[in-house]
Amino acid sequence: MTENDDPAAGAAGTQDPSAWLVLIYRVPSEPTRLRSTVWRRIKSLGAIYLQNSCAALPATGSAERALRKLRHEILDMSGTAVLMSCDVLAGEQEVRAAFQAARNDEYEEIVDRCEDFLQQMKKEYAANHFTYAELEENEVDLVKLRNWFAKVRDRDAFGADGRPAAEKALEECEQSLEAYAARVYAEEADGQ
């Protein structure tokens, strides 16, 4: 049975809820861009730092592939890196809580960006901007929000509390865009 066949697997395909991948690394101090590159990559994967230069992710096939690739990149930077698969013997709740807090922070940021999107939609109405160009720009912004949410949801292995609020905020954005699109189409029909 593969991880995708396991009905008990988490949202991100976690095989064992207590299994983690841990990347322990050291990157040369100069140039500093190397450290920031590694840090950004680790954050983009949704990993949490257990301490300096020690990051963890729930064990999934995709997480393992991404961390193996990152390990190789660190080695190419003349750094050192070890990737381990482990079970937490003590402190599992703290590690999971840190992972959940990171997901909730991401969901909260999505909600904030959705509020910005809705404010922008209100400005379009106030300025009477009902053009296809504006509609297309807003559609692009909503697609970015949806894609971002999908990435966070995919790495939300334990079902963070912030997900429903982010889903609701995205739904409000979609409804607002639909109403705006209807207005753009109505303006076009009136102008013909």
C-alpha cells in the first residue's frame, strides 16, 4: 500500500502522524545570500525550525523529495546537511503545535490578503472602474490567492484551526469578483 492508498493519511499524505523528516544543515557564513536562500526554501516548504539550522516537516513523499533536493543544494554551496527520518520520542505535542501555529499564521495572512482584495474591489466600485482590464487584473489576484491557499492546505498535515476562516475569506472574494464581473458585462452591454 502506498501513502496515497492509505485512507488514514493526513491532508498532505502523511503516513504516520508521529513521523518527521529533520534537516540539519550548516551553510557558509559568506556570502549571506546562501543562508537566506536556504531559509526561504525551508519556509516555502512549510517546515518549522526546531532550533537554528534544524528544520522539520511531517514525513511525506513530497516533503522527502523536496528536502533531499534542498540537501543537495546545500552541499553544492559547500555546506553540510543531514536529512533524517525520525519519530518524536518526547515533545511531540510541542513540535506539532509549532507546525500548526505556522499553518495558522499562513492562513491568517491569506485572510488579510483577502481583506485587501475586497477593499480593492470596493475601490473599483467607488471609482466606477468597470473594464475588462480591471476584471482581468482582479481575476489574476484571486488566482494567486487560490494557489497560495492550495499550497498551505496541501502542507497542512494536521488540519490547522485557521483553515475555515481562510476558506470563508476566499469564498467572499470569489463572490465579490463574480458580482464585479456581472457589472463589467452589464456596462459593456449598455455601451453597445
